[in-house]
Amino acid sequence: SRIPPDRVAQLPRYLEASRRRLDRLRGSGLQRDEARREEFEGWRRLLASQRRRLAEVGRIDPRVDRFGWLLEEYRVHLFAQELGNPIRISPAALKAAWRELGG
């Protein structure tokens, strides 16, 4: 009930992106995945840190949740780009959204 319906509708695509990512890990795909994973993990750590800071002061910021969904879209973009994204997503878009959070 906490997940907006438009996000629930995207779950099958997120799962398919995960499956395709795993399929690509065979052979030499591991090195390529590693570089993308490192980039993604940097963003994920920033998000986790922001969520911790907000929790410490008992604050809720819907922009943080929106950024989390942007990050999920970016994951699809990095690991299963052929599935497409309903929004335009790029490192520049993530940076702009992060700046809006005060990060």
C-alpha cells in the first residue's frame, strides 16, 4: 500500500531487467557489470545515507522516495537498456535530482 500504483506497474520490467543482468554475467560480462555496479552503488550509498539522516531527525521527505525510483530506472538503464525507461534518465538527471534534495 506504500508503493504508488504507477510504480507497482513497473515491477515486472524491473524483474526482467534483473534477469537479463544475471544472464549477461556469464563469460566476460562480469567486468562490464562490475564498472556499472560501482557507479550504481555510489548513488545507492548516497540515497541510503540521506534516508538515515532523515530517520535520525524523524523527518520524511517524499523527494527522497522519488529519487529512489529514479535510481531504479537508472538501474534498468545501466543493466537492461533495451527494456527502455518511461522517463529520461542519465547521470546528469540523477545529479540534478540529488541537488534538489540538498545533496
